[in-house]
Amino acid sequence: MTEDGVSRLRRNYRDEIDGAALYRAMADSEESTELAEVYRRLGAVEARHAEFWAERLRAQGARVPGARPSVRIRVMGALARRFGAGVVLPTVACAERLGRTMYDDQPEAAGTSMSTDERSHAFLLDQISSGVPGSSLARLEGRHRTPGGNAVRAAVLGANDGLLSNLSLVTGVAGSGLVGSTVLVVGLAGLLAGAFSMALGEWVSVQSSRELADRQLAIEADEIAALPEEEVEELRLIYQARGLPADEAFTVAKRLLDDPDNALDVMAREELGIDPDDRGGNPWTAALSSFLLFTVGAVIPVLPFVWLDALPGVLVSVTAGAVGLFVLGAATTLFTGRGALRGGLRQMLLGLAAAAVTYGVGSLLGVAIT
């Protein structure tokens, strides 16, 4: 193995030593018995990983670093013991989220449960840091949910993108002194270009999510078949993190995973956070929706140029755009909880400022060219 390879093994070892030490500190300071046990078991898994990398270093004839955690982790552990595990939980959850795929491409980890362990840890910490189990009821109350769901939010944002981008485009072109028919052609071209770009981007995004979900489901199916006991333990930890006593969590996990037809569905939802029936949605539906929503917004500033020449068209286009921006800005307050008047005015003023800048730039370019 090259020196870079040995350095990678040492880095893995130190990361796991740090993780084990920090989880032990969190367990020592956690008031909830159930969560303390979860942290303790997570620390035991990290310690097992550290020993795995220590063995690989010995097999290479390389020195195994000391088991003392880093200064940073010692400081975080001291903070956890002084102020409680919650003070470092967001940082730990973020680190686990970023490192959940760290072993996917490392050949030494192939055929082990290490990649699954890291994804499971990231999911568990996300669950705990999101308020499980302490604020579970609050998360289910109506006032904590996004009104209308993600579909309404996507509709508002998609239409807003189309309106703002095309309003800036047509005012900039009109500012250069071109006739209304030319502005209309440019506006329609901008509408189509933007709508197709949004649709393609959304299709790629959703399709990539589906392909990633399919890969994760295939890996999970293999792990359920090869390592059923470890899968039961992972599910037990998830339910224990949600507040179930250890014995009851184990009983529930064992019963669910004893049914082979149900096991993959359960682990996909609970460990991976994937709905096997949906897997991120339909890419074609997402693409068509993005295309239509962008078009709805983008057509507003273009329509006046069907009947009007440059200057009158700009005035009507800006007026229509301002109204549209106000309505969409007010609609965004459904998700932020802010006042509709303030949200609408803010969106309108920012959009008009962008249009004014592009009109000014267009005017300068028109003068320079002529």
C-alpha cells in the first residue's frame, strides 16, 4: 500500500476514535436513559470501526496512532459534560450527515456493515436533532407544518423565477431601443429557453434521486439477507431514539424484520428515509410541472408586446410584472409565516430594482452600439 493509502487508514482510525469518545461523553451527560443508551451503542460501533482500521494498519506494518481523541473532540466532550449532550448534537449530526458515504468507495470496507453503519448513524442523529422524541408532538401540530405542502411552494417559486427572469430580460432589451416586435421575439425565446432549462434540470434532479434510491434499496436488500441481526439492531436503535424502552424497541424491530416481505419496506422508510413506492417522484411529471410553472410566470411580462410597441409595452409589462411579483411575494408568506403585505412589497421592489438595472444597462448598450 502507498503512503497515501496508509495515511487514509490512519485518518479513518482517528475519526472513529474521535467519534467513539464524543458519543461516550454525550451518553454520560444525557438525562434521557433511552437516548444515553443510544449514544453509548453508537460509541461502541465507532470503537469497533476504530479497531477494524487498527488491524488494517497492523497488516500493513504501519504504526497505529494512540487512542487519545483530538483536542477538538476533548473540548466538545467537555462542553457536552458541562452543558448537556444537546449543545454538541447539531455539530455531531452535521458531521455524520457529511460522512455518511465516507466508506462507500474504500475497498477495505467492502463486504462489511461499515457503510450501512455510517448511514444509519446519520439518520439517527437527524432524527434526534429534529426533536425526537422530545418535540414529536409539536412537529405533528398543524401550525408547525408547511401549508399546502412542497407542491404549492414549488409552484410559487417556479412562477416567480419565470416572472423575474423574463421581466428583467424584456426590459433590458427594450431599454436598448429595439422595436416592440423584436422585444416580443426575445421575450418568447427567453421564456422557452428558461422553461426548457428548468424542466431539464428538474428531470435530472428527480431521476438522479430515483437512481440513488434504487441503489440504496438494493444495498439494503443485500444487507437484510446477509446481516439480519445487525439490521434488527439498527432498527431497535431508531425506535429507542424515538422514546421506546430498549426491550420494547427490540421486540418491535424483531417482529417487523421477521417478515421478509415487509423488512425492506420498513428499513427503507425508517433507516434510509425512502418511500419505496415513490423514490423521489416521477421525473417526467416534475419536468412538465417546472416547464408549465416557469411559463406561467414568464409570459406575464411578454404579453403586452403582442399589442404594444417598445415604450408603452415596457410600461404595461413593468406594471403587470409588479402586480405579479407582489402576488407571488405575498404567497411565499404562506411558508414563512411573515406578513403578506411586507412579503409582497419586498418581492415587488426587489424585482423592479432588477428590471430597472437591466433597463439601464440595455439603454447604455443601445447608445454605445448606435
